[in-house]
Amino acid sequence: MTSKTTEVIVSIKDVHKSFGDLEVLKGVSLDVRKGEVICIIGPSGSGKSTLIRCINALNDIQAGTIHVCGIDVTDPKLQKLELRKRVGMVFQQYNLFPHKTALENIMMAPTLVLNEDKETVRTRAFALMQKVRLEGKENAYPGELSGGQQQRVAIARSLAMNPDVMLFDEVTAALDPETVKEVLVTIKDLAQEGMTCILVTHEMGFAREVADHIYFTDNGVIVEHGPPKTFFTKAKDPRTKEFLSQIL
Amino acid sequence: MYEPVQQGKILSGIWMTIKLSFYCLILSVVIGIVGAFAQGSKNVIIRSLVQGYIQFFRNTPPYVQLLFFYFALGQFTPTYSPDGWLEIPIISNVGWAIISLSFFAGAFNVEIFRAGIEAVADSTKEAAESLGFSRFQTFRYVVFPLAIRVSLPSLNNNLINLMKTTTQAYGIAVPELLYQSVTIWNDYPSAQYPTMLLVFVVYILLVGVLVMSMNRWERKLRIPGYGH
Ligand SMILES: Nc1ncnc2c1ncn2[C@@H]1O[C@H](COP(=O)(O)OP(=O)(O)O)[C@@H](O)[C@H]1O
Ligand SMILES: [Mg+2]
């Protein structure tokens, strides 16, 4: 789509992650280059959320390495703040701050975490509201917005930190069918502007259209991966075939 | 009804009760907030200290706490001498009453705020964390403002109780309303019941003011489209 450099900005190598006795990631490796959009698909419980939460250190891992923009995420002396400035994350349940207006939600992190000047941040926040097509809703509280609108505020809130990578964890899964599209359009805009995106999604049409690369996970491993063209038509593994036959 | 001397006693008693209540309310809420924050600490020692504090102050009678603070701990407080003769302890009986009652009510406030904090969704905290908020920033700007809204009704009750518990300061001769009233009816036994009635009325008014300001605060904190 857009021109891609070869610079790898997220590098995941042989990652193992367990919750107690339950091994959830059993040696996962993948690389994401700058400007790339990758989609992770797979059955529920296969470890997709766990994997992307490891990328911004919301989960720790037991073995393997993760590098994000040159930051070693598994370093015990990791400066989490440095990592989180680089990585934006959007959740299935939006997780906006319910006691703050849309605009305040967007402004909070840049002013508190980056100590940026409030007026500069305000201007940027207004621009971001426009970008996610929510101009006029600046003073609405999350509880006054629809799911799709809240999710777009959540995207704007992450973007306000000027991240290098965006993580999306099933961000349309909780939405009404008619609002799914408005959120997907927002993400597509981002992708086209060259934002590096890692998405967990069940929207196959969207994945086919936007992704540069698709990964299929099952039971803690990456079973198969490839660019959408070959992935959707020439899947080899029986598990992938079965999953695709169910979902398409 | 009363002659000027007695009126003066009542008024100064009411004023002392108001001051006592005010400082205790503020201090106990501060203790509640700090304690609830410390309870979320990763450090086991800090957590057990807070837990021990709560257990002690919640499970023992506040009146005995007050006497203990004043008589036992009071002995060890340093004194100062303004004129070289008199030895005045740096913490007066009023000071001890404020400290003791605040710690007593504070123990309940910690629990009240903790319940509110536990009601804040982990996912909301995670959102703050993934935006780079520190643990303190997450508490200060996200968790606490949401928790306080959940905690307000219970906090309301505890503060009302605290206000009424200030009468126990009578036990260490703090000249608050009850103390003043007792001195009056000791001198004039016939004034006993009217004075008691007066104490009731004053407390109904004071608690009424407290409840009204708490309700106003609750309304101010209400978020459009959130909660009720
Ligand atoms: N915090 C946790 N504690 C224990 N088990 C967890 C935790 N988070 C996820 N799991 C388990 O890990 C597995 C993978 O979960 P998840 O990564 O959420 O899968 P997916 O997002 O693909 O549906 C599931 O079996 C889930 O129950
Ligand atoms: Mg998931």
C-alpha cells in the first residue's frame, strides 16, 4: 500500500508465556516493519490478546525476547514509560476515563505524562477529534457517546501520544454492527497514513483489505502466516482451513 | 432561658465542637486516602502496617483509644515552657482528641475508600498504565476520582458517626458542647433536661449541615451518562 521500509520496529522471538501452569504462548515469533499493518486472527483463547499485551509490557513473559523500537521489553530494568510513549493500545471495551470529557480523555496523557503545554495539547486534541470524525463531541462524556464513538475517542487518545506503533485488540468486537464500519474506517485511514498497526480482529474482510500480513494463531503457536492474497486462498494447515471455513 | 455566662459556655462549646469536628473530618479523610493508596502498594510491610492499623482502631472502643492517647502517649510528648516555670505539653487535650478521633474514623475511611477503589475496573487502570501513567498518576487522576463516587454514601455515614463521636472528647476535658452542658447542669440541676434537649438540637443542625454539604458534593461529582 504505502511505501514500506525494511526497518523492523517490533521484533518478537520465541516468546513463551504462562499463567501459572497454563502455557498460553508456546514459542511465538514475528517481525513487524515500519508502516506495516499486521492482523492476528485465531480462535478465542488462542493467546492473541496475551501476545499483544506482551508487546507493551502489560504482561511479562517467561522466555524469548521482544524488542520495540530498539527497546528491550524483557530487560528487568525496562523503563516502561519509554516503551509506552512508543506504543499506543486500544482495547475491546474502549476503557475511556468515564469522569472526563472526550477532549479531556485525549489531553490527559500528553499533559500529565509528557508534560506538554496544555494549549498545544488542546489544539492537537481538537485536530484528533476531527480526524476520528467526532468534531462537536469534544465536551461529551463517554457515557453520552455510542460504542463506536467511544472507541474512536479511545483511538484519538492513543494517537495523542504520537506513538510509533498502535495495538488494537478486537476493537470492534463489542460494537453494534452498524458502528463497526466507522471504527474500521478510522483504522484504515491510519494505516494508509503509514502508521504501524498490529490488530487482533475477526473482521476478515477488513483484514483482507488492509493487512500486509496475516498471522493465524491456535493454541499458543502461530500456525500459518502470509500476505492476505495467499493466506485466504491457499491456506495449507487443516486448522487454518477449518477456522476460515467457519468464519468466512 | 440562660444567663449570659451560661450562654457563653454553650456558644464556646458549640464552637469547640465545630472546630473539633472540622479538623477530625479533614484529617480522617486524609488518613483514609493515604491508607487506601498505601494498601495498593507492592510492599508487603507497608500493606501489613496499614492492615494492623485498621484492625486496631476498628476493633477497639474509641473512648479507650482516646484515654490511651491522652494519658499514656501524652506522658511522653515533649513540653515547652513559655515562662520557664510552667510545663505545657506541645499537644493539648484538644490536640489529642483530634488525633485519636481522626485515627479512629480514618481506619473506617481506609476501608470505605478501598471498597471504592476495588470497584474501579482493572481495564480502566490498564488503559491509564498503557498511556504511560505512573502508579501515583493512575491513582490520583483515574482511580481515586472514580472511587470517591462509589464511596460517598458510606463515607457520609462514617463522617456523621465521627461528628457524634466528638462528644467523647468530654472524657479528657475538651470543652466541647457536651462538656460545657454538663458543667451547666452540675451547677443547675433543674437545667439538665432543657440542656440535653439543646444538645440534641445543636447536633441535629450540625449533622444536617454536614449531610447537606455531602449531598451537594455528591451532586457536583455526578457524571453525565455514568452511574445513576
Ligand atoms: N490474567 C490471566 N490469568 C490467567 N489466565 C489468563 C489470563 N489472561 C488470559 N488467560 C488465559 O490465557 C488464554 C489465552 O487468552 P487470550 O490471550 O485472552 O486469548 P484470545 O485473546 O486469543 O482469546 C486463555 O485460556 C485465557 O483463559
Ligand atoms: Mg482476546
